[in-house]
Amino acid sequence: MVKEMTSNIDFYLTILELMKNKKNPVTELNISKQKLYYYRRQLKELGFIKKEKGIWEVIKSKKEDLEHALNWKDKKIRGHAFIWKVKANRDYDWKILLENKNIKYNLVRGLIPRLFIKDKKVWLGKESITIYETKSFYGKNAIESRKYAVFELQETIRELKRKLGIDFKYFFKPVREHFGMIKNELARQCNDNNEKIIVRDTLDGEWLWVDDSNGMLGELETGGKGFTKDRAALNIGVQNWYNDHKKHEFKVTPSFILETMNGIQQNQLIFDKNIIKHQKVLDEMSETLKAIRDNLRKPYK
């Protein structure tokens, strides 16, 4: 009996091999149809199989591809393009420190020493240190992604201290960060059709886009302050649609509309019932007034 675990690479590879050879994994592996359905769904979502005209086809079956895909299975967000501002608790003459340690550097704008730490550009400014992160960080959500980015930032600062032979306390904040939803269906559709979506508004500049920068992930990205520059890719209708949702904080969803309409309908029914009751009262009052009027018109005896 094959050990049935979602992390078992060999088990998935066996299913792929059986499917390639048009054999039934249920009978070959002695598993239930429900479990086969589960494993097939996983393989389909990971992009290893597809169904064409009712027949399953194996697209790829390499072990290294499967290991990579399964490691990414639970990842939903890619954090990237981080720029960090780091403020040390004391001032340094960076040029003297660098020259004393024979560390190569360039001057940015003729004033700010710049060097590379762990392949990252580090600007040693008078007021703060600026670090440009080059890596991407994957997590189940944006918070987890940023947590990994912070770990990497701390490693970079430790390496900077080591190279310069100094120690200092510091605080930091991100001045730019982008997050992308990976394996996003809208992004996958755009990538398949060689299309782009770039949405900008007057406040944040470009804040939402699909531009196939990492097409294999099917990524819908969000950020701000003019990150993308492809103005020809703008779709005004799509842009206005997204910006309208953004203006209302994405609260006007189909569920919200249906609930609102249902509430209006219920209120209308109550209103109609009240109108009927009021009309009945008015009719009764009218009949009473008519009777009084008729009695008043009768001659007094």
C-alpha cells in the first residue's frame, strides 16, 4: 500500500506516471475514488495535468518541478520591492569608516556613500540608512511575507555592522513595499492572453497591476507611487471599475448588493402592509364621518 501523504513526492509522481500510461490509479494503488479526486485536483491546481474533451492529460511530470510546486502550495502572497529606512541611534562619518576599512564605495549625488551588502544597494545617508531589498518573500499572507523580509533586513544590518566594525541600535520602517497575490486566476487569464492590466489613480499612482513580470506565478500585484510605466497598457474601463471599488473601500460587493436589495424588498413589503392598514383605517374613518354627516342632515324631531 502506497503511503498517502500530500507531501509524498513519489506518490504524486506515481499518479502522474499511471495517468501518462492511461492506467487507473484507483485500481493500481488501491485507493478510493474520493482520494484520487483529491490528488488530481491538487495536480491540476499546480499545473501538472489538465482535462481536454473529458480526458486527463499530463502536462509535465519532472520530480524537481513537483517538489518546487508542492513547497509553494500554501504560499499565497509574494512581498517584494522593499525599500527600508533605518535610523541608527548615533551618527557616523561613513566615509571615514569605509576608507579606514578599505571598503569600496561610490558617492550618490556626490554626497551619499553607497555600497553593496549581500547584493543589496545600501545608501549611508546623514539622517538614515536606505536599504534596497532585491529578494522576494513568500507567505500565506502579507504579514508573514513582511516578517521574512524583516528577518532578511536584520541579517543585512548585521553584515553592515560587521564590515564596518561598529555596533548600534536602530529602528526601521518600510518606505516602499509591494505585495502580489500569486496563483491568481485573473492574472493567469491575462498572462495566457498576453494582456496587461494597470490601474492608477491620482492619489497613489499605479496601485494594481498584472504585467507578467513573473508570469509563471500568475501574480496580481498591488503597490503605489508609480512603480509601473507602461501607459499604453492602461484599460480605462477596467481602471475606472477598480478605482470605483477602491473609492468605496471594496464594500459594494455582490453580497452587499443582494443583502441591500433584500432589505429594501423587506422594507417595501412592510411599507405596503402598513399602507393597507392605514388605508383601512382611513376607509373606516371615512365611513364613520359619512354616518355622522348623514345623521346631522336628518330633520330634528
